Amino acid sequence: MLASNLRPGAADALLFDLGRVVIDVDFVQVVSRWAAHAGCAADDLAPRFVRDEIYHGHERGTVSDAAFFAHLRGRLGIDISDAQFLDGWNAIFVGPMPGIAPLLARAAKRLPLYAFSNTNVPHVAHFTPRYADLLGHFREIFLSSSIGLRKPDAEAYDHVVRAIGMPAEKIVFFDDLAENVEGARNSGLQAVLVRSTDDIAAALNALEV
């Protein structure tokens, strides 16, 4: 879904979410791995997982891995080790989104690229070396667990815009969640809802990037 005002010269920088925009993720793999460790059915675990304040705190870097896994142990009702929780937690990553690598390479020749992701410390440690080539296109990557702020809070976008050092209206943001796109637009950025890599390609074409 393209922002209506995308046109040549409308962007001085591009800002990308990571999950399901740059790197494909599949939470089914997480639950399946946990279920295998616990010896139970994945279908029993999935409804018990809730993105609550402990989850959000883990993404802001205010809740430790040990506290997060302890919380999950109680909520999911499974008695597996922290190492087993971590194994499942990192199973979420599938690989690069189809077709994203050449699009980033193409865009980086014309404009500075940045990334902004709601994520957590163990995920960062896991995906950073595995996708180093892909992530190398970004001049800076803003991580919620590092900056202590997460989308769609206005303070998070304001922090990133200040760090980039360009007017918000000259930054085009790509995210797969409607609430994050709305938050970005409310903070003055242009924003594109990404349902597939085709939406990114269409936006780059509209910008003549």
C-alpha cells in the first residue's frame, strides 16, 4: 500500500522494519520447537502466548532474558530450560525476504538506508551475524532493545528521526504492521504498508530510486 505522495524526489532517506520486510520470520517454528522440547502439542501452546507488557519490556531491554523466559514458563505451562526457550525463540528466522537483497542494493546506490526494528537482545545476537551481508546496506540500525523505545510509540519515531538528522517528511518508512505505519505517519514520516516485497519495489519505482 503506497503512500499517496510518493513521487521522484520525495525521499531523502529510506527506513525499513526488519521482520517480514527484510528478514522473513515464522512464529509457528518457535512454538513447534518449544512444544518439541516440552513434549506437548504446539496447538496447545500457541493460544497461550501473549504479547503483553513483559514481552514489550523484553523488546525495550528492560526485562532480562531470564525474566522473560520465566514469565513464558508460567504462561505457557511448560517446564523447559532457558537454553531450550532460547533455541525455540531463535527458530523464528526463516531467511531474507524473497527479492529484498537486490532491492536494497539498488536503493542504497541512490539514498541512505536505515532500519528500525522492535526486537530483543537474543534475536539481535542471532540475526546480526547470519544476515550481515543483507544488513550491511543500512547506515544505522535502530533497535528497540538498544534505544529503550518501540514502535508505534511517537517517542520512538521522534528518536529515530533525530538520529537520522533529516526532516520526518523526507523519510519513507516500510513496515508490515498497520499500527506501525499509522504511528509513523502520525509522526510526520511517509510510510508504506508492506504485504510483500512487491510493495517495496513499487514504492522504489514511484520514487524513481
